[in-house]
Amino acid sequence: MIPIYSIISFFSLVFHQKDVYLELVRNCYEAYVIASFFTLMCHYVAPNLHQQKNYFRNVQPKAWVFPLKRVQVPRSGLTWFNIIYAGINQFCITRPLFAIIAIITESQGRYCGSSTRPENGVMWITLLQGACVLIAMYCLVQFYVQLKEDFASHQPALKVLCIKLVMFLVFWQTWLLGLLSRKKGPLQPTAYLSALDIRVGIPCVLICFEMTLFAILHHWAFPWRPYDLNRQLRGPDRPELYTRKPLAAFLDALNPWDHAKAAARGLRWLLHGVHNRMNDSSYQTHSEVEPETKAYAHSMTQVTKVTTGTHSNSGASKDVERRNDEHESRRKRVHVSR
């Protein structure tokens, strides 16, 4: 996230004639960031979507955060999860869609990025984009509120704060500078500053400087140690080799196909699944979460605690290993009984 914002802002300074198109690319990447972070949080629960749904079937949803506190929450944790899932992943569709509309209107001379007149496209695109990003961020915050106690060892608060600060600072900073530089505004061209400097130069320089500070914060919010094999707990499930080489893993992380499928699943649930939600077992009885799902979420928490240094002695690490072995043997007994 930090390198992309910095590189695009730098290119906007160099190729200022194409600033509108580069800004739209950055906006599309915001959808990828939110969806990727949501995927990471879901992975803390269980490694795949099927087990995640089994987990949330037994979850009692908390009240909606402000300003929807008076809205009734679903009785089923699975329905609640599907709402969050669709609300976040819709951004993967709407953000690129509005970017395409903006590119078309800009090519026809109807975008006018510095205008606030209703006959130009920028005002309507900005309003609709703002509504979609608010829905996505609200769902992300609600997901964090629901699970913050369970994932305290993963520092979810700091992770959410990093993403919100970067996205909202860039958005409102650009919007405020555009408002101040409009006609009869306090920020007008001078003998030393042109209109292009105010509209493109100042925001891009500020973003490049701010991303340096956010890079330091991200270093603490998203540590690499939990993913180092040498720091993993020993046990039968401990991997011996990485599944991919660094370049292959990097390219796989940039692959948007997973997020496209997630957005399609969310849209399908909104159009079809929502009408059949009452048929799910979570509305009939409180089904028990599968033992392997519980064991996975618990082991992920314990691994993070050990790798981040919260266990200060080897006795605690052995106790964690013993509990992981118990979870593994219980999972195998359940599998054999089935």
C-alpha cells in the first residue's frame, strides 16, 4: 500500500498531464487493500471460506456500531458474516467501475477534476465513491469490533488504524486542497505557484512525505516474524518449506482474481442467498463449531504470541505445543469417527 501510493504520487508529479488517470489507478488499489486486509482477518479465523462460515454459524453478532446502533442485528452469525462479506467486497466492483466511468468522462472532457458543478462528472463520481468506501470501511470496523478480543494477539486495532489513516488522510487532504483552490478560494495561483502546482504538486508532495511516516507505522502493525518458518512452533502441522518462492508469492499476492470471485459471491448472496437465509441450520439450532476450526483459530493466536515475544520462557512454549498436540489428536479422532 505504502509503495504504491508513493510511486503513483511521484509519477503524478513527473507526468502531471496524466494525473487524473494515475489517481484513478490509486483509487482502484484502495479496494484491493481493503479486501486483502479483510481476507487476512478471515484467515485468522480459519484457512478457507467453508470453515469460516462454520465458525460464524455459532457466533452471536454484537450490536452495530455508530450510527446504526438502533438497527437490529441478524439472529444468525452466518447472515451477519455474509452482510459484512458483501459490504466489503462490493468495493472491488464499484471502485473499478467508477474509475472506468471517470476515464470515459475525462476523455470526453466532462470529468473536470477541479470543478464542483453538477453538470460535470467529478462531483457525482466522488459522491458515489464516497458512499461505497464508507460502506466498506464501516463493515470492516464492525468486523474488527466483533473479533477484537479473539485476535488481540494479532494487534488488529493497529492494523485497522493504519489502513484507515492512510485512506482517509489521502482522500480528505485531496478534497480539502481542491476546495481551497476553487474559484474565490483562499488558495490561488501566485507568481511562485501555478494552478497545476496547487492541484497536483502540493497533494503529491504531501503524500510522498506522509507515506514515509506511515511506512514506519506499518513496520510495527504488519510484522514479518509470524511468517518465518524458523519461528513457528514445532509439531506435526509445522511446514518444513515455504509453499512458493518469493517472486511467485509476490505475483500471487497481486492476482486480483480471488477478490473478483469474492465480490461475485457477495453479489450472489445479496441477489439470491439472502432470500434463503432462514433455511440455514444457524436459524434452527446453535450448531457447534467444528473442532478443527476452533483448533486452527486457537493455534494461530498462540503462534503469534510466541513469535512476537509475549511468551518469555521455554516452559510457556512447551505448554502451547502440548495444547496444539491435544487439538490435533482431537481433530483426528473426530475425523475417524466421521
